[in-house]
Amino acid sequence: MSSSLEALNQWVNQVATHTEADQVMWCDGSNEENERLISLMLDSQELIELNQETHPGCYLHRSDPNDVARVEHLTFVCTQSQADAGPNNHWMDPDKAHALMDELFKGCMKGRTLYVVPYCMGPIDSPLARLGVELTDSPYVVANMRLMTRMGRSALSRIEKEGQFVRGVHSIGELDPDRRYIMHFPEELSIMSFGSGYGGNALLGKKCHALRIASYQAKNEGWLAEHMLIVGIENPQGEIRYVAAAFPSACGKTNLAMLIPPEAYRESGWKVWTVGDDICWLHPGDDGRLYAINPEAGFFGVAPGTSAGTNPNALAMLDQETIFTNVAVTEDGEPWWEGLDDRSPAADWQGRPFDPSQGPAAHPNSRFTVSMKRCPSYSKQAENPRGVPIDAIVFGGRRAHLTPLVMEAHDWTHGVLIGATMASETTAAATGAVGVIRRDPMAMKPFCGYHFADYWQHWLEVGGKLSRPPKIFQVNWFRRDNQGRFIWPGFGDNLRVLEWIVQRCHDEADAISTPVGYVPPADAINVSDLEEKPDLETLLGIETDAWLEEWMAIEGFLSEYGDRVPRALIHRLEGVKQALSDK
Ligand code: OXD
Ligand code: MN
């Protein structure tokens, strides 16, 4: 046995002993194994069979009503020094965190099976991919990890060859919100998660590994782990240009990743290819460009709002081999959620007869888990071990006013400053007041595994290594008029903006320089085939006074991160403020 397998075995035995698991099962990722687990979960009612005629291979999981979302207040980054975790993370001393978790895990798998889940984040043969092993007592987690990652035998043989892997231990415990913690130990490349079966807390390959731990690994190894979709834009000449884009939640990331071009664009040959919808690992290539892989193999998407109108590509993949979590069910046993169609469901997400006075039928954070390969716009390049070359990085947010439809940074440093200070208005999807401006740097606020200021410095350093860096843009699909109505149609029409973006990357489109960035002249955004012409003057306008106020607020925000904030960003901020004052 290789020494890496020996180390893995030793760790598995040690966890099995400590948790007093009844048995240990090594997962190979095969269909037979999956079928066995599904039938076990149907017996235990962890899964409910949906209509197998209309939805073959589709199942519903109803989670504990107390366990339906990520728990940021119970999520910790446990670095030796508190300063290294930064003000952007909850921190706990690693010794204290280990003691707490050891106590929780002691004997917690009595009567349960411990599943060993080896997985690979990224194409299995890619040098950019990284490995992990999750130990879990939840067969639901195993079934989801099989869809979301390259899981099983092939990952194990790569671990055997390479040795290094991220260690994750997970138990649903008693699903008690008072005994629930998601602990990250970046310096040890390990994760411990107790008391939750919910995706982001329990599928450790996703947010825990591919963002929090990977962002730390990436800093040490010279690359970036980002909360970004990856999309390929094919023009009528057949050239495909790749864009990576970061948006906070409820800003339409999955829809953008699976965008269907407007009819006139489709007719002239435009196509959009989906490489990823949530996470992107960016590596500098030998040719001075930045290459992206999607470390995931599936989508864990929000169901409500997904329809034939908003995201036909997503809908098309959800009638086979999909695990639904906390959606409602129709009389015929089909999955249903708000926004899907005008039917009325028979049972809500908790299995109760649907009664609109008890709230929505599907939980607002109900999800689908499905393999990426089922997506009609799935790009074969998602399997390319080298990744895809990125032309443009896009930062987006939801702002009723101020931020134009699209704007290009003057250069990499300015782009990093825009990303580091990006803001979005809160939506009804989150608790708290609606319409409040929150800064969410690079959409990584809940996911960066170390101090934000060091992360921004790392972004600057990665840019410094690129002779052909991507251009950086900011977009805002959510501008409103005086009556509060959206000015821009959004969805498929966002391709009109992406067209300008990719053309700018190849010096094929014009721009006007302003103190806050380059904006397109109104005639550079193609709306010729739109019946109702949006007000591009407003959408692309720059109001100097309001921007000056914005940059003052940004200055205050950056100061929360103290002395570690890179001087280059402060200088650039002062430059922008000066240029605005001189206007
Ligand atoms: C997600 C999230 O589930 O960002 O992707 O919360
Ligand atoms: Mn996400």
C-alpha cells in the first residue's frame, strides 16, 4: 500500500473509532453503489420518490425545518493567529475548536455507517484540480457529492499517487441548531462540520473546500479560488471567448451562466456555453493569460424562480436524475416551486397539504442537485484539463441607482479596487431590511478563508504575473427608473452587454473614459431589434456628485480592514476621488 493510502486509512480508522461508527463504507462512485444508497434512503424516507414516468431518477429530500441554509454565524475560520482570519471571518482558536469538535463527534455515529467519499475538484486529469476526502454519516451527502464532484475510484487513485488531500469530517449529529458548527482549519487543510445536512454546510467539496480552504491554498500556490460563474460566448464567426463573473446571491448567476441569446442573436449565430455556475479556480498560464476551471461537476441551484421563461436550460435538465431538496410536490408526484408554472401543489416542502396561509409551498432556498452534463448548454471545455482562457472578469451587483449597466476598469489595479468594494442591495431572499447597500468584496464575503486585505494583495500579485491579464468590468442589471421599474430587460438580453465586454477585450468596441471607468457610448450597446428601447442614457450615465459620495463610503469601508489594505488600492482610490473632484 502506498504511504498516502496508509495515511488515509489511518485517519479513517481513527475517525471511525472516535465516532463509534457501526461500519465503514468506502465509496467508489459507481451506479450500483448509487442505486443501493437510493433504495436505502427510500426505505428510511430520507428520500421520497417523485413521479418516475415524468421524472425518472428524480427524488425529493425534506430536510429538518431548522436546517435549510448556510449558517454564517456558526461558520469559523480557525487560524493560529486571529489576525490571519481577518475581520471578514468568525474566528476560533484551533485548539479550542478541535476540543469542541472532538467532544461533539465522540460516539456520534453509533448505529450509523461512516461513508468514505474520495473526490476530485476539477477535471480528474487536470493539474489544476485538487483532491479531498469527506467522511460523513449521511447517505444524502454521498448521493449529492456524486453529482457535484468527480467522486469515487478515480479520485482515490489520484490521491494514492499524489498524497495531498483536504480532510473533511461531517456528521449530521442530531440536527440541533445549538450543536452545529462548520469549522475550517486552512493551515491543516481540514474541515469539520457537525449538526447540519444542508448543502453548503454538509457537501464539503463546495463552499468549505472549493472556496474557503482553496482560497487559502491558492494564496500559497499563486492562483485564485473565486465565487464566479464561467461562461463561453460564441460569436457568429465561431470564436468562443470566456468570461468569469462574480455576483452576490439573488443576482441571477445561474441564469447568466445558462443564458439563451435573444432571437435575433440566435439567428445570426450567437451561442452561450456553460462551463460553471458558482465556483471558478483561476490559474496563471505559461502564456501570461489566466485559465479557469470549474472545480464542480454539478449544479446545486435555487429552484424557486426557475422556469421556462427565466432559465429554460436549467428547466430542461431537471426532469431526470435530479435530487430535489425542500421543493413542493404536485398531485401527480412532480416537483414544484413558486415561479415554475400556474399549477397549485398538493404538498408543501414540509409534506403538509399546501395551505398558502402557511407561507410558500417550496422553501425559498429549496434546491436541485444535478450533473452539469445534463445542461443543454454544457460546454465540453468544462472537462479541459488546461481550463479555458479568460478574456473578461465581471463583478456584478444589484443597485437601483448609481452604478451603470456596464463599466470597464482602467486597468488591473483599478479592477481589483472595484471588485474589493463592490456593493449590492439586500433582497427579500435574505433576512433583514430590503434595499440596504452591503459591500460584498468579489462576492466572497462568506467564503474567503483568510484576511480580505491579504486576499486583495494576492489579487494584485496574481495580476502582476500576467502579461495578458483579463480586462475587468462591473455590471448592474438592476437600475430602476423614478417609478421603481427596472430599466434594463435583463435575462437573455444581458448578452447585449456581454457582446460589448468581449469586444472590448479584443479592441473591437468603443468606450468613453470617465474618472470611475470606461463606459460604452449609448450606440455601442446593440438594442436595434428590441421593440421597447431601454433608456441607455440613464443606464450608462455617470453622476459625479453621487460617485464622489460613493467613493467616500468606499474609503470608510476599506479602513475597516486596517493597515493590511494594499497601498496600491488606497493610492488608486485617492486618484479616483481626485479625478471626480476635478470634474
Ligand atoms: C450558493 C450560495 O449556494 O452562494 O451557491 O449560497
Ligand atoms: Mn454560490
